[in-house]
Amino acid sequence: MQFPQKHSATGTTIFTVMSALAQQYDAINLSQGFPDFPIDEGLAKLLYDAAKGNYNQYSPMPGLPMLRQAISKNFKRRYGLDVDSDAEITVTPGATYAIYAAFTAVLQAGDEVIVLEPAYDSYIPNIEMNGAKAVPVPLSAPDYSVDWRKVEQAITPKTKAIIVNTPHNPTGAIWQKDDWDALADLVRDTDIVIVSDEVYEQLVFDGEQHYSVLQHEELRARSFAIYSFGKVFNNTGWKIGYCIAPPEFTRAFRQVHQFMAFAVNTPAQYALAQHLGNEANAPVHIMMQQKRDYFLELIRQTPFTIHEAALGSYFQVASYERISDMPDMEFAQWLTKEYGVATIPVSAFYKDKKDDKIIRFCFAKKEETIKSAIERLSGLRAL
Ligand code: PMP
Ligand code: GLN
């Protein structure tokens, strides 16, 4: 049987590859991004209550009304923003799906989409699966800021969308308000749509704040903003996210969604709705900043080089320039096999597999996990 090639990323995703390797070599898994500690007990109990109660059948296609209302209230409380729970919010089976659905709603064969690299690995295949072309624009090392001149040069009459991501996976960089203003200047007088991946919006450190595309009135009118509960409540395996977009955009999004998933796991939506409304929840960024600080303190005692501390997300990139000159994929595999610590080679986030000798660590882990991982790395020596 010949299957058509739907996109250019022919191999298996790096997250599957590295997590499998970690298991095979009994390595500590700091590769794929997921917390290794339990979720809030109250949230777990709510899921049980939902299943015991009567929350086991299909929810309405856009999502349980009580969850959409809770999301709307939460955006009012945290950002002072008005979001219409009926016309602007759609609950999805995760953010990856929501990004794909947003692209599918807007793209036609031959369109171009600008992608700032390094970029989360689903973006380019998702663009290509819709018959469109990804146009990569590199971020500037070492702080991974956006070079707006390069973005401007990449825009053509075929540019249909730009996908942006703040806080950024894999680099931990965050956007300031100026970045949104620069983007608005470039897309004004065009029909370019923004897909804004903000899954790490609640993981911002050092007193910085997350600027959402929704806070930029001009850009909000042309944007899909994408979120994931997995990163807020440490339950990535629940795979529930949502998309906030203007009513016209939401209608187009739901045209796709109604025939891809139709609806999302009902008991989990119930539990999230109840939990989201609970203002006693501890903000996740405080705990995650402690983990970042602990990780940084320990990794700095090894020959890895940290050029910039992550300001957001739950990832820290590090250069191994003082340890080895192996290609990053080879280095990450060697580190897993020889030192028992799995990481992600950052070349996986580039279409052309650009290798800057940088790997990504996930620090959303118990202190003891971080400590054991760095103990294992303590035998590494500078060249
Ligand atoms: N975008 C980014 C930048 C991510 O790191 C992730 C990782 N999980 C996602 C989207 C996908 O989120 P979800 O698990 O909700 O599909
Ligand atoms: N977002 C997570 C990461 O970047 C995992 C995503 C996945 O496994 N597909 O590691």
C-alpha cells in the first residue's frame, strides 16, 4: 500500500524518540515536557465526582458551557479582558489539535505561513498537511529575540498566517509588548492571520508578565489564541485546551472542529470548570520558578553553558560547547545512554535541523528528580 506523504517531517517525533530511549536505558527523563509530580487532589476528586455523577455523555460541540464561562471569568480576573464564552471560546482536545484546527480553518493550497524557528515541532507538519508552505524565519541567538526586519522580508502576497509562541518552547524566551506592536505594524493593511500559541502563559518568572495577543486590540481582531490546561494544572495527559478567537474566526474554527473531534472529554471538562473557579489555587509560576532556580543552581556546577535563564515555560536550553563537538542528536542520545539523563536536541525544532550544539532540559520535575539528574551529570568534564 502506498500512502501519500502529507508533510516533510517523515520520522517519528523527537518527544516519542527521546522518551522511548529514556525508558530503554532507565534514564531520568528531562526530555519530553511533562511534570513528574501528582496533580492537585481536589482536581483528581472532581474528575471522579464527574464520572460518578452524570457527566459521561457528549458535551456540546463548542465545550461545556460551565467550562467556557469559567474560562471567560478567569480571563476577566487575570487580564481584565472580556471574552464571550459562547461566541469566542472553543474547548479542544489539547492545544496541538487547536493549532491544527486553526490552520485548517484559514489555509488553502499554496498559502504561506511564517514560522519563527526554533519552533514547536507540530507547526510545520500542520501547515503542510493543509497544502500550505512553511516559511521559517530564525530567532536571534542567544536571547532568541525576534528580528522584525527578517519577518518583514519573509512576508509575500501569499502570506496567510504567522504563528507565534510566547512563552517560547524550547527557549523559555518571552515577548514584551513592543514585540506585539512590531507585529501589528507589519500585518496592518494585510489579511494575515495570527495563530498565537500561549500554552505557557501562566509560567512566567522573575516578576515578568505574559503579554497575550488578546490584550492587543488591533491584533486580537485577527488572531486565534491557543491555550492548554495541561500546563496550568500539571495534567498534560488530560489533553484539554481551548481556542479564543473573534466570533467570525470562531465560526470558521468550529466548522473544522465539528467534523474532527466534535466534542471533548466531558468529565474532565466538568472537573476543570469547577477547579478553575477556585481562587484558592496556588499560582503555578511560583512553584515552577523555584524549580527553574534549583535546576539552574545545579546545572551551573556542570560544564554546560547557560547563555540566558528561561523567563517562561518549563524548559531551559543549555549549550554543550565545552563538553563535546558531537551533533546535538548524537549528543542527546549519548547522554541518555552513558549518563542516564534524557534531553531534547534543539535541532529538532528547525525544518533544516540546524545544529547549534544546544539541548533542552525540562525542569517541571520533583526536586529529587532534578537533583538525581544533575548528580548523574556531575562526571561530565570540559574538553
Ligand atoms: N504548543 C507548545 C509550544 C507546546 O510546548 C505544547 C506542548 N505540549 C503544545 C503546544 C501542545 O499542548 P497540548 O498537550 O495541549 O496539545
Ligand atoms: N510540549 C511537550 C514538549 O515540548 C510535549 C509534546 C509532545 O510530546 N508532543 O516537550
